[in-house]
Amino acid sequence: MSIKEILTYPDSRLKQESSEIEKFDALLQSIIQDLEDTMAEGPGAVGIAAPQIGYPIRSVIVDVSSRKKIKHHGHLVLINPEITEWHGLKTGREGCLSVPDFTGNVVRAEKIKLNAYNQLGESMNFEMEGYEARAVQHEIDHLDGLLFLDRLVSRKNDLFKRKNYK
């Protein structure tokens, strides 16, 4: 088990664009395991991106299956994910492991079509909507060097101090 430190804002590594993955080798499998272990150990996140633990490569994990009554595709390891279509816009509250003290309102597409590879290099295509589509868009932003903070319409009106529950 290899739990990595999660990079937090304003770490400059979070602003780097990630490289495409070309080799589906043992190193990639090791990085994916680091992502799995770190996400499992964290505070109930529904996604994590490789750049958040210091690997500037295009790999994310998304799993919204713990949320009741929403459509989802289960636990997804997405390599080189690419959104090919998007429809509708909706504002929703987002949080982030890399911005632990705040949440914010962000406008995202309601429905997306996504192409990606799994950890074995097999091509996959998805149609996603709602919360799962939002989570995937959020994680892909990490691959492009963006945080939800970069998508706020207004830092004054759309950024909120996270509540601490004991």
C-alpha cells in the first residue's frame, strides 16, 4: 500500500498540463495503485487525479457509486480521458482534495460523452450525466492544470469556507 501526499493549492505542480500516457506498463500500474490507495485513505472523495499526488500524467479515478439514487458506471480508472460532446449547463457545489478548506459553485455540462482507456489500454466510451459527469469534468480539469477555483464565476459570491464537522 502506498499512500501519497495530496498536493494542495497553491502548489505550482497543480497548474501543470499533464502528459498523455503512451505505455500501459508496470510503472503506470504502480501509479494507479498509488491513486487507489490514496483515494481510499482520504476523506470520502469521489475522484482523484494523478497530478494531485505529483504525477503529471493523464490518469484519473472516479467512483460516485457511494451516492444513492444516481446513475453511474461504478469504479472507473480513466487513462487519457477526453470529452467528445457535452450538453446543458448546471451550477453545482464542488469540493476538492487539493483545496481542502473551501467549496465552490461551478458551472459544468449536465451530460457528456467520454472516450478513455482503462488501465490495460482497452478503449472505452461512456455517456454520463449529473453528478458522475460533474465528477469526471472536475478530474479532467486537474489534467489540464485547472482547479475548481479557476472556474468560479465569482470568488466573492461562489466560494465558501468548508464547514468542519466533529
